[in-house]
Amino acid sequence: MNSKKDCIMREIDLFSDDLIDEVIGFAQCLKSMNKQKALQCMMASEALLAKDWLTDVESKAWEDL
């Protein structure tokens, strides 16, 4: 493990079960937030790219492929 993970694991080893439950909830919340941010980024990118990709010129360029 890298040193940051080692440090976290050492700290968690000292926690009570109740506090560990809170840490698990916090970790799950962080993962959820990252997934939501990634989804928002994909959706924004799709809308921007569509302006260039969904044109008659692009359709003509790709029609034989």
C-alpha cells in the first residue's frame, strides 16, 4: 500500500465500530459524488460535441463508412 493508504488504515484501526460505520458512509458518499460529477461531465461533453458531429457535413463524411 502507499503511504497515504497506510496512514488511513492506521487511523481506522483505532476507531470504534460506530465510527467505522461513519467512515464507510463517508467513503460511499465520496464515490457517489465522483460518479455524479463524471456523469455530468459526460452529459456536458456530449452536448458540446453534438454541435460539431450532428451536421450535414459530418453525416456526408461518414455515410460510406
